[in-house]
Amino acid sequence: MCLVCGLENKFGIQAAFYELENGELAALFTPREEHQSYPERLHGGITGAILDEVICRAIMITEPDSWGVTVELNIKYLKPAPLNQPLKAVGRVTRNSRKIFEGEGEVYTEDGTVIATATGKYLKQSLAKITAFDFVHNDWQVVLTENEPAVIDLPGETQ
């Protein structure tokens, strides 16, 4: 039932996550009207939530048993985020120590415009320390489908 990644949460953004070849994590999602603040604009809290999620999940690329628990998140909102248009969030780890990691991320529109950026600090924890809930793998993680993109283009990259 996660607001960001919960596949069964009909009110969530149901983001799909992809590990990129450069070691970053991308999330693809299309915010709907129920995610708005001002008319036709994505709520800033949801923008912050997707940034938090892509940064904290990025650690799982190199440390699959580590989950990020947010200690600090700083967001800069640069442009209004539209509804009913595909958006892309990208996160990466920028500093990694034994117990803590730091990261950064951005949210982009389809044309590559950066609408928000964030930096964060996270505590590494095992899932058993975070919750006693017994997760079913497909309740929170991407389920691969025939609609999976072959390529995820990032601004500034050349093909």
C-alpha cells in the first residue's frame, strides 16, 4: 500500500523502478488528478516522496539487503510538475559508509526539464529492523511486463 511503489494502492502513483547501467535508479510514473495540489499541478509532497524513494532505493543496487530510512531530505522545487504526463525520477548514492549513505536525485518531464532536485541522508537498515510485516515480493517491487521500456533516456545523454 505504499503511496509511491504500492502496486495494490489504487490512490498511489504506482511507480515502476529500473536499475540503470550507470548505477543509478530510475522511476517512471504518471501522476493523476487525485495527486494534485493546485489545479493541474502535482502536489509537492508527492514530488518529495518520489525523490525520497529513488534516492533511498538506490543503495539496493550495490547492497540488496540494505534499506534506506530517511534521516534528512532537502528538496528544491524548480518548476510546476504537470499531471497526466509521464515523469521520470532518477536517484543515486553519492556517499556511502558502514551505517549511513547520502544521495541525490531529480524529477524530469518528458522533454528533459528538471522540475525538482533533492539531496538526502539515510540510515541503512535491514527490513527486519524496519518492520515485522511479511512482505510479499510482488506487492512492492516492479512486476516485469511486456510494456517495460527497452531504453530509458536521460537528459544530457547521447545515444
